Amino acid sequence: MIMVGRMMRLRSLLSVALLAASCVPLSAAFEHGPPPAKDANTYPAVDVHANEHVAIAAEPYNTAEKGKFFRVSYLDHQFLPVRIIITNSGDRPISLDQARIYFISAAGDRIPAAEPDDVERRISLRDKKGSDIPVGPIHLHTKPKTPNSKVERDFSEFEYQALVVEPHTTRAGFLFFDIQGLGSSPLHGAKLLLRQLKDADGKDLFYFEIPFDKYLQTQPQ
């Protein structure tokens, strides 16, 4: 769920991202990151509102290969990165300032997007006991790892940040959802739900519902 407090953090991050982008050559900008976002209409898992001139797609990064540019292996910690792609083909902007975005499991669980603290907490818990390293007949017990800046840097660089999608523009970014306890196939029967997107007059757009089965149908078996 995107809330007002989180929006303040995203505004700050967006300013940093825009400043950094202005100082980095285009070739370097994509050296560490996903491919450039295309029009949302071109993705398999998409909900198109023709009358509102808005299309929203969801692309799960559900394999280690797809998410190799992240600094942290989120799937190993039971967090699923989902790329949100929003295309506004109309002549007026739309706002996500009050947007609510949920991962809805096949069982109906409503899961909001994770914060960096959620990921760091799980990494810390998993590493709290440290590990045993065999050295000949003995085992050396290492100290637990402490959270580092990798999660914060990933969220700062890749998290969805655009509060406004301008006319004839596509904006994209990632949200990270906690899929712990959802079994080995969390995408089957699941969907992404987006509510409280607003038009230029402040009126709510009709909600967007994107079944992940549309994505799964395009994947190799």
C-alpha cells in the first residue's frame, strides 16, 4: 500500500534519482538495471482502461536470472519484485499520490508493498544465528551478519517513485511483496490490485485488476 508517509519518502528519492540521472551517461544508466520500460499495452499482464486512456501492466521478476541486477536476492528472502508499468495515453495527467496497491493471493490475502525495513528485518533474522564453517575436524562459528545498505540502495534506485504520470508518458518501477507462506507457486491465481488513482480533476479512476495468470501463460513450461 502506498500511503502519505511513504509518498514523502518517495518524493525525496525521486529528487535524488532525477539529479543522479542528469549526471550519468545513458549507457551507464542501464549498466545496472532492468531493460527500459515499454508501453504498458505491450506486456501480457495488463489492465487497459480505454475510456480513461490508461493502461497498467505488472511484470513479476520471479526468477533469479531476471532479478540479477538487484544487489539483494529478494526471492531467497521470500520477497517478490513486481515491476509496475503505467502508460497514460490521454491528454491530462493522472495522480498516484493516494494510490493503494496490493498483491492479492489466490486465497484472497491482501498484501501491501514491503518497506526496506521489512526486508532488512527478515535478512537480519535469518542471519541472527550466524553460521558454522567446517575447518578440518572442528567448526568455526561466524558472527551474525548485520543489515547493510544494499536494500536501501535497491529501493532508492528501483522502487516505483512517480507520483504523477504525465500525458502520453510511461512510468515504471518496482514494488516488493512479501510472499512468505504462499507456497511454491504464489503467482497462480494471484493478481495485482490498484485503487485510488486520480485524474486531473481529483476523481478516482476505476480500479485496476491485473491477474498474474496472464503473465504465467506466456512463460516456458
